[in-house]
Amino acid sequence: MPCALGRGGVRSDKAEGDGATPVGPMRILGVLRRPDRMRALATKLPQATIGPRDLWSDDPADPAYNHQARAPHPFRHESLHRPDPLYDLILITDHNYPDAIPGRGSAIFLHRWRSPRYPTAGCITFAAKDLHWIARHWQPRSRIIIRP
């Protein structure tokens, strides 16, 4: 499946804000979805819904770094409830999660791409139909592998 990777390339020494996709194997641990835009998926992965107050911390100083948070949140973060469709379906990877090391990269998700092969801030993005296929067919022991 065609995908897009980080504008900073792929790196084995991923750091917060470098725009790179981390090298190595990653598992998909769960699914987040916008219930106002899509129904529950038939998937073997745990899934949860996201709403207007749902955020993801990308601030290394935050005790909740690289974890979901709720607004209001005093640390730097990104909103999971976007006006565009990019985060209607998010597949959470195990990169630096759940035991996050501050500064080693956050919010490395699989999600819908902005346009074909448009670079990301580090995520792995796909066409909507391919992302949905991955979510429906992913097995708990499957991995995505990013190579240099």
C-alpha cells in the first residue's frame, strides 16, 4: 500500500519535533475514531471514540507525555478532534508508548493522508480505504516495519 512518512525522513534516533518517522518495528495497539464521522469498526484492536476535548500530549515536560489528555491541558499538545478528516481514524502505535521517554517522539500514528505521499510530522499515513483495511485486518501480533 502506498503511504507517506515524515518530512524529516526515517531515523533510528527519533527526537521530538524532528519530523522523522522512527525506524523499526511497531505494533498497533488501538484505534481512536470520530463517532460523528464513522461507525465502530470490525477489528480485533481495542477502540475508543474521540471528541472535542481529546488531545495528545507532545510536551516532554508533561507527566502525560505521549499519552492522550483532555482539555483544558496546560502542556503543549495536539487536538485529536480536527476539522479536517485526517484524524477521523487513528491507529496508535507502540513507538515510545505506553512507557514514554520524554523527547523520544510522540503521537506516531497511522492515519489518513492529506494527499497522496504528502509528508507528515512523523506519522505513517495512507489513503482512507487502505487505512480502513489495515484497521479491519490487523492482528494483535502484527507489526509495521520501517526500514532506513
